[in-house]
Amino acid sequence: MAFHFSRSGSKRPVRRALLTTLLSVIFAGTAWQSHPVQAADAWPNKQIKVIVPYTPGGATDTVTRIVMEKLSSRLGQAIIIENRPGANSTLGSAIAAKAEPDGYTFLSILPAYVINTHLYELTFSPKQLEPVVHMADLPLFLFVSKDLPVKTLAELIEYGRAHPDTLTYASSGTGSSAHLTGADFALQSKVKMTHVAYKGSAPILTDLLAGRVSMVFDPILVPMQYVKQDKLKVLAFTGKKRWPTEPDVPTMEEAGIPGFVTGSWAGLLAPTGTPQPIIARMAKEISEIVHEPDVTQKFLDAGFLPTGSTPAAFAELMRTDSERYAKIIKEAHITVN
């Protein structure tokens, strides 16, 4: 559009007024349409916070710190990890759900997030958070007390059926993935056993080593060193195929329970309404990061398998796991005391 200015004194005020009006309309429209794009393009221009609803040093915290250290370099901004444990992760989740959806707050989660919806009265709605990316899988090993007179999964099941209500399985709390995995094992093996909830991994290991609890489904990182010292036994692995560094440990399917493929995972959520370009970039960057050789090695050393995903794929994983865990909770009659 071209604007022509007249030197006529009588016409200049009219044309100047017209020009002012037109420019106001044009720039007002441009600002309204481009604001979201400018916001996404400028992101991130300040520090990002990732809430971990567990104590430092746990599975979620470990995965998150490995990934966010790399992501901080890629984005050119500091990323702080804020540990907000409590109420089986619902405390930290509620804080994230109520945060501004501006791309500067995210939540790192485990399957407990989808399990909680079937067990607790939440102080937030799951609709307040949306999927970003599936970062890693965390398959579990079945570790048992060295005092149990068994060497294989088949022998454990036989022993449990012969001694009903004798076996106990530990977890870090009601509704944790270890709890639901143990409950599923009891259902599928038709063995009556008792769940024992703890407040963390350390006391579980102490009691397992002392023989005060029979077994636990747990990641490889800490308990496996005690297997090497003949202080614990490992009977099976919950992944689809054997763990790379433990090829002698059979999968649950190989050991006699068809279809028993399960485990934990770690993923990232954002407050609903976070700009989609930001969510898409986070998913892309993190999916690339987890497959970088040094990150993959750190994951494997800690017992994780790198995944990466689109937001849609992670949403589908959460949906299917929610349905699966709801079925276990119903069949095992699990409630929160």
C-alpha cells in the first residue's frame, strides 16, 4: 500500500488523519497476530524450572538431572531442578498443575502419576497437565532374600503356593509401580502374598538383606551389587528382552509368566496451555538428547533405557498404562488406607 502526501493545506489534515487511522489498524492487527509467535521465538529468555515430585537421588531425579544438564546447554538457559516430594508425588504434581503455562515450568513423572488418579482424591485435575515427552524406560528386576529356598521364578511360585501368606513383597509406597508390579505378579502366579509399603528405597534394601521382607521389584542400580556379593538373589527381569549387562537373568516371560512385560518409565509434563511450539521443541530436543552416546551410557549404567517420543505417543503410553493399572487395582482390591 502506498501513501501519498499532499502539500495542500486544506487536504493535509484529512489525509494525515486517514494515514494515522490506517497505520493504527495495521500495527494493532500485526501485534495481535504475531504476539504468540514472538513469545515462542523468544523462548527461553529466562530460567526454566523442572519439578521432581520425589526426593533427590531417586529414579526420576536421576533421569531428569542427566537430561536437563544437556538441555540447558542446548537452550542456553539455566534449568533448576526443584524436588517437591510428598503424598506419592501428588504434592509436586499439584504445584506444577497450578503453574503458569508459559513454558518455564515442567513436571517430571513416573507411572505413579497415572496410578494416583485411581487411588487418591487429587487436589488438582490431570487435565491441568499435558504430555511433553517420554524420556526413558525403567525395567525392573525381581530381587529376593538369600534366605528363601528358591533359585528360579518357578521355584518361588511353587514355594509361595505351598506356603500361602508367607511371602511378602516390598515397595516404596501404595500405588508405586513396584507395588502394582508385585500385585500383578501375585495375581498372575496365583500366589497369596502380603504387600509391605516403605517410605523409600534404603529401608527396603535393609530389610531385604536381613530377610525381613521376601522380595522386591526394583531397578538394577543398587540391589544388583548385593547379588554379586551373594547377599541377594535375582530371579527375573520385567523387560521385553534380557538386560544387556545381565544376560543370564531371564525375562518374566521366559521364566514362566506369559505376557508379563512391565516396568517403570520417566516422562515430562507441562501445565496445560503451554504454547505448542515450546512443547514440540522440548520433545524434539529431549528425544535427541537421550540418544546421545554419553547420555545413553549414563542411562544404562543407572538402569534406564533411552526412549524419546512425540507428545502424542507419550499421551498414548499414559492412557494405556492408566487402564492397565486400573485393572490391577480393581482385581487386587488395592485401596489407600
